[in-house]
Amino acid sequence: MTVRMINEANGSIAGAGALLNILRDGRARTRAELVQLTGLARSTLAQRLDALVSLEWIVPTEEAISSGGRPAIAFTFNRTARVVLAADLGATHARVAITDLGTTVLAERAVEMPIDRGPEETLGWLQHTFEDMLAGTGHRLDQVCGVGVGLPGPVEYGSGRPVNPPIMPGWDGFPVPEWLGSRLGVPVLVDNDVNIMALGEHWAARPEADHLIFIKIGTGIGCGIISDRRLHRGAQGAAGDIGHIRVASGLDTVCRCGNLGCLEAVAGGAAMATRLRAEGVDAEDSRDVVRLVRTGNTQAVQLIRQAGREVGDVLASIVNFFNPAVIVVGGDISEAGEQVLAGLREVIYSRSLPLATQHLTITASELGDRAGMIGAAVMVIEHVLAPGSVDRSITTA
């Protein structure tokens, strides 16, 4: 069956970027196969293949494909054509990586680093870390196609600037893409950390899911939404900020955003650690809460179960409204495993409509604390390899 792809800009059939999009599945295809798929004239196809080869987006396969006659050269996507710099900056930690265009990790680092150090100190560290890692892998900055950064607060995706982030003093409105991009000389994309976690989990672990919700329960609580296989950010990038939905059990509890009764102030890792300290238990953050659960501390187990119920209560409404196929739970608190999942499932299955939960899967993240890092790379890859972006790169080459 011939697939005819119309370029909206000029009405012509396909473009080099659309052609690359076909080859990104990793399957090698001959000119004859591509002519059949696209409906392009052989001369037009040859021009676009040559353009993609010249920029190393595709390469001829080492072994020719033969049908019994003269061997035919096949072309395949070149995952090593460029590298991506990816960073997942959390409230208290940072994880950075260099990946290829298929998200294979070439180098990776994880460090404890509080985000409240401010933007210039944090991004300065990130710049030097990337440069050091590039040198260690033998890559140059001119081989980098882009940088992806996740931040633990609201981000206006169009500008890449944080907007009133509660735990990030000094970051409000800071021009992260411009600051980092001017020093590294490459495009920089910035998003909320939960959005990139959703991207990473969907790309690497759940590519078959058309509708997925990723819930991060860590220091705070957030939600990333995959709808029709695409990340849903909303009008300004604020979609999924469920941590500040008001819950009945916390009406007297002050949230770090300044409001009363937010879900995060009741069920977030920081809130649970605060309660444990008030009861004389040594717990500084969400990771300490998980550590206590794993050692069988009864107070911690009860808290984390109840936190699961609180989050489940909010999610039950979302399940009825959005009807996802999969809910993936990530963040530090998800490391408590079935203790938090049991609370979630208990409420969601009892409070949501039977049709919405008939085939619903609720599971822990498969990528764990690497989800955001992989998602940051995916964000860049999907931007750089979008058909229009590829066409522009060929025009300006």
C-alpha cells in the first residue's frame, strides 16, 4: 500500500525529513521499497537520500540486500550521527547523561545537588559536567544536536523558563535555554521533570500505550500525561500539576506553595519525613522514608500506605475523566514498591468507573530514577528529528 505524505509548506510529496521518519524504525530499506512506500519518483527519492546521507542521518548498510539478481543497497537510520546531552535536575539530586539518537546511554553521572543553590551555580555545574563527559567519551560539541533539561517545578515550555517554582528560589523566569545554550552553542529544551519522566517511560518501557499517566511521588507530587502517544502539556505547560489539588484530609496543612490542603502537603515525601520527625523518627527526606519502610518501621509503612490512598483519591477522578490504559508510578516514594501501590489501587479501583478500570494497569516505573534522564533525551531527539527540523537542517547545511 502506497503511503503519500503531503508537505504542508509546498504541497509536494514527502520531504527528506518525512523520508527519515520512515527509516527511524531501524529497518533497512532499498530504493525500490522506499519508492513503493512514498510514491516518489526515483530521481526525487535519490536527491533526498543523498541529502540525508550527506548529513549522516542515514547510512548505506554494510551488507547489500539481494533478491537473486544484482545486489541492491539498503539505507538505515544512523543512531550515532549525533549525540544528545540530557539532564534530570531534582529537588536534591541531579542525573546527567550523553546518549545517541536511540537513547542508548554513552556516559552517565548521578550526584546529590540541591536545586536551591540557584540557577547560575546549578547550570554552571551542568555546563562543565557536560564538557567533561564529552571529553571522556571522545565527542565534540559540534557533534551535539541538543540539550534536554528537566526541572522540579512549573516550566513554560514555549520559553523554557520556570514560573514561580516553589522549591527553586532565584529560578523564577530565569532564561535557562539562553543561558546554557549560549555557553554550549547548541539548542536547549527545558520542561517539567514529571513530563520528561512520562516521555522516558513511554518511549522505553510502554511504547504500545496510547494513553498513559506517569505519577511522580517524591519530595513533591506531579503527573505527566501521554495522550494519543503524545505528551500533553496544556496551554502554558502546566497540565498535570496534581500536587496542588486540594484534599479534604489536609485542610489545615500549609503547602509550600502557600495554599492549604494541597495533596503534596499531605502525601509528598517531604511531608511524610516531617511527620516522622515530629514522632521522633530520624527522617530528613523522601529517601529516608523509603529506607524506613524497607526496614519495617511501622510508622513509615502506615504513612506511605495512607499517602498511596490520598494520591489514589485524586487519581480516581483523573481515571474517570481521562481513561488511561496505564498508570506508572515513579519518584523516590515509588521505591517503596507494593506499599504505596497497594494504597493507590485500593482507592482507584473502588472509586473509578468499572469501564475505566476494566483494563487499567497500575505499575511501578521500569526505568526508576533514569526515567527523567531518558525522557530529556527523547524530548531533544523528537524535536531535532521532526520532519520540518530535518528539512531545515538540510536547507542550511
